[in-house]
Amino acid sequence: GAVVSQHPSRVICKSGTSVKIECRSLDFQATTMFWYRQFPKQSLMLMATSNEGSKATYEQGVEKDKFLINHASLTLSTLTVTSAHPEDSSFYICSAHQPGGADTQYFGPGTRLTVL
Amino acid sequence: GDSVTQMEGPVTLSEEAFLTINCTYTATGYPSLFWYVQYPGEGLQLLLKATKADDKGSNKGFEATYRKETTSFHLEKGSVQVSDSAVYFCALRGRAAGNKLTFGGGTRVLVKP
């Protein structure tokens, strides 16, 4: 299947700082990428849909000013957690939609964010 | 709205046992259905999918059949291995969902040698 990478895989930061997470589709162009948050032993919660060249669409209850999403190219989307707090600590997962015949979402390996 | 319900875990079984994870869904129209697997500390991997009624998805010994009449997509494997220990997620993508996936709560499976 297609490959999606995330960087970094793990990050620890101090409260009040900002953290950027990158999501790349390595072997296909993705006009749409998605950002999820996963709490321990729970399912994935969709945070936002990232569309190349346009503003992201946020799910209800997700602060767009806190979770900044940029989809600057067909292979890269970034999520920036601004002014991070300990409650933002979580596992963040991105996915990229491969259109056409595959018509499938492929997921990145996730980024473990710990805010001290 | 769309929703997915799957059996709660954890499911603990012995190696070579038969595995079934139930998944039912609610959606308008005819969604596409997926099973994803998440190994410890990793992201989700697509395990199999089915896009229309009566389709059977299969991969790595796992199978699931799209049952429109029962709105179900149960995952089965005839003989599990320790390496199948993971969390399994059932998901659907509605026709009008703009490619968004709706996930079930996940089922943790633990296979003991």
C-alpha cells in the first residue's frame, strides 16, 4: 500500500511552546489529508480535514486557532499545536486520501506529543 | 449521522483459535467499509475493505463480508497468531462524507501462545 510518514514520531515540549508535526504522502499526491487525535485505549477522533490550497475544515469542538493546519503541497500537511498545555498530550495521527482506483485513506505512524 | 459499533474488548484467545470481531453500522446509502489494524505504538494500517454489498475483503488470512441486509462487516480469521495481537478498528466512509472516515471504538485482541 501507499506510504505516509509523520515527523517527529515523538516530541516532548514545555508548556506554552508550539510544536509542529509534519505529514507526508511519499508515493502519491493527496489533495485531502486528515488529522486525528487518539487518547489511550480509545478510538480516533477526527480533528480536521486538510485540503491542499485551501483552509482546513475543523470538526466541532476543535479550536482552529490552537491547532493550526497548513496543506501547502499535494504531499505535505502540517499540524501546529500552539501554546501547548499538558492536556494537549496525546497521540496525533494523520492520514492521506489516495484518490482514483485505490480510493483509500492511508495512515501515518503517529506522533506522540507529551507536554510537560 | 453515520456510526459504527463494534464489540468491546479485550478479546483474549489462544494461538490457532478462531477470531471473530463483530461490526455493525448505520449510514445513509451504501458506504464503503474498512478494517484497520493498529499494532502497539504504531499508526493504523489498512487491513481490508469492501465497497459494495456482498463484497468480501481479505488480507493476511482475515476476511470480512459486506452484508447490507444486516448492516454488518464482521472480521474473521480462522487461526490467529501471537503477531495478530493488536487493536482492530472497523470504519465506514459514507457516500456524502467527503472521504471522511467514521470509526468504531476499536477492539483490542490479545493472542497468547
